[in-house]
Amino acid sequence: MNVLVVNAGSSSLKYQLFDTNTETVFAKGICERIGTEGSAIEHKHLLKNLKCEEARPLKNHADAMKLVVEKLLDSTYGCIASMDEIEAVGHRVVHGGAFFSESVLLTDEVLEKLRLCHDFAPLHTPAHIQGIEGCLAVMPDKPQVLVFDTAFHQTMAPEAFMYALPYELYRDYGVRRYGAHGTSHRFVAGEMARILGRTEGTKIVTCHIGNGSSISAVKDGKVMDTSMGFTPLAGVEMGTRCGDIDPAIVPFMMEKLNLTTEGVNQLMNKKSGFLGVTEGYSSDSRDLEKAIGEGPSNPHYEQSNLAVNILKLQIKKYIGAYTAEMNGLDAVVFTAGIGENNPHLREIVCEDMDYFGIKINKELNAKMLRQSNIVKLSTDDSKVAVYLIPTNEELVIARDTEALVSAARK
Ligand code: ADP
């Protein structure tokens, strides 16, 4: 089945056209600066290795979808001859609240529930709705499927998802842990279970470490706990996000720095993490690794080292806590931008973890950079398997879309 996977952000729309039978991507691209000056598309035909970039005014996501379809049908850059060749659309949705514990076919009722998720993801939800409406406008007859980043985490027990706040905050406002990156955790945990040869009885910690990072405890194929919380600000240190801090620091900063709620949110989401600890040097782990590699002669060496060591310690703590929570550990998986491409971080996380039965092959790990394959990093005598598994959220969306659309046709 040919499935168009759509990831609509507030001012961008990313897409991939999949053939789910062969799991090949024919074409992919991104429309940027939607609704502002300088909007444009970058489109790639992957089979022909062709790329085109074009500036075009795009008022909204419907305009962007029209342009995507135009490129997919283009005589040079396109990869389909008619719209009949697209059978369904799969959307990435960041937050499904407590409404959605799995992917769903789009209906009016589903769209209404998605609108109710607005407060949980105020930047993303309106963008997703515009992306969905854009597809409805351009391809009204195609079935659409929504795949939620929060869905995989819906198996957590109340003791894992509740905060010790007055209960009415949960009852009246839905304040609880929802988690994020669920589609990625689901994909890599699934791959890891396949390697272990079973799902039942497995205890896996999945470390999705990128610009945004989260860690999950997956027992018997189900999430038992996850590091992100009510919002994606919680958990470990990230590129520009602070992760977990003492909540009393929030009113303290507001008072001392004379910040509004908007200001303190900005500080914690955009000015913290790697960027904040390195005093504005960089939010990108590649820059931090460069400074660390150059040693004390680099002016950013010390702060970069500190920023990376903070993350290292936090990941270790999550592995320890989740091992206790699951009463055991079979495997640790590293994925996403940093997890897949930063051997130094993987090495220091796995260092001095022999008490947990974790031992990796350092020489092999050091070479594993820009890897597109699954790699076993643990030594043969390591009690716990450690793997690098490249994530593929778009593939999960394409697979779910195919499964739901095929089931609906029966
Ligand atoms: P997002 O959370 O926005 O999807 P990514 O998963 O792409 O982000 O992660 C971005 C981080 O991954 C950056 O800190 C970047 O330094 C790191 N990263 C991505 N690609 C590479 C690479 N090829 N080599 C080293 N680091 C990389």
C-alpha cells in the first residue's frame, strides 16, 4: 500500500511517501515557513536521487499539501502518475491526551477529541489539525490515520503516571504524566524484543536521546514508566530544555529574575539544557563533543564536559531506577540523534555499570557513528544486551496506517 506520512508542525510540514509492501520510501520533503514570508518546499525523489527546492507563497497547511501533491505528481521530480496511487495518509500527532492508547482512523469524533488535547500541546495540536484539514481539502476521499506520540505510554499504572499534587488537578485538568516519543520507544522496543526472541518476560530500557530526550521502562512490551511528564520538558537534560529540576526553583527564578510565566517557560524550554549549561555556546551535542575532544585549550571545554556529564549521570539514574521498577533488566537500547551518533555518551553511560551486568565493547562502540543498521554494543559476557537501534517513526506510522485501512476494508 502506498501511504503518505505527514508530520505537520506549526510552520512546517514534513512528508514521506512509503510503499508499505517493500517498506521503501519513494519521496520525501519538507515545506517550511508556512504562513510567513519566504515559504518554500524541498522535495526529494529518493529512487532517482533527484532534489528540487522552490520558493512558493504558502498561506496555510492546505496550500502546503497542494504543493506536496503537485511535486509527487511532477513529471521530473514526481514518483506517482495519479492520485489514485496514494491509498491513505498517516499523520504524526504529538499529544493524544488520555483519549488515545493506539492509532486510530480519522472520524469526526476523533477530530473532536483531538481538539480537546489542545492545552496539552498548544503549539503542535493546531498544526496537526491544520495538516489533517489540509489533507481533507486536497484528498477528501483518502482514509487518514492518526498515530500519537503519547499512545505507547498509556499502559502506565496510576502510580507511575500520577503526581503527588491535589487530586483535583488530575480530575479537572488532566495533570498527569503522558510521556513523549512513544512511537520511537515502541519501534526500538519492538526491534529489541525481536532480537531477544520474545516479548513476554522482557525488561528493556529504551533511551531516545536527541535534541529532545526521553527514557522508558518497557516490560513485556508495555511501557511501565517514562521520563517525560505532563509536557516534554520533564526527564533528562536536553538540547535547550532543563529536564527535571526542583519545582521550587520555578517561583524562585520568577521572583529573582522578574520573569512572567511566559518568560520562565522560555528559560526552561529554550535557554537551558546543553545551551544553558555551556553559557550559550551550543545546544548541539556535536559542538560539545568537539570542545571536549580539543581539551582544556578550548574555551568551552569545561562547560561542555559538565553538560554531557550531567546527561550521563541522569541516564544512569534512570537505568538504575527502571531496573528496580521492572525488577530486572535484559537490554538497554540507544536511539535518536545522540543515541545513534554519539559514541562518547554511550560509553560513559555504560561505564562502571558492571553491578547491573552491563559491559560494552568500547572499540566497536567508538566506531558506531552515523549507523543505519542495528548494532550489538554489549560484549558476549555482558549479562544485559546493549544495542544501538536506529529509530524509524515514519515507518511505524506507515505500518499502522496500512493495518487500520486494510482492516476497515474487510
Ligand atoms: P530531534 O529531537 O529534534 O528529532 P535528533 O534526534 O535529530 O533531534 O537529535 C539531534 C542531536 O543529535 C543533536 O545534538 C546532534 O548533535 C545529534 N546528532 C544528530 N546527527 C548526528 C551525527 N551525524 N553525528 C553526531 N551527532 C549527531
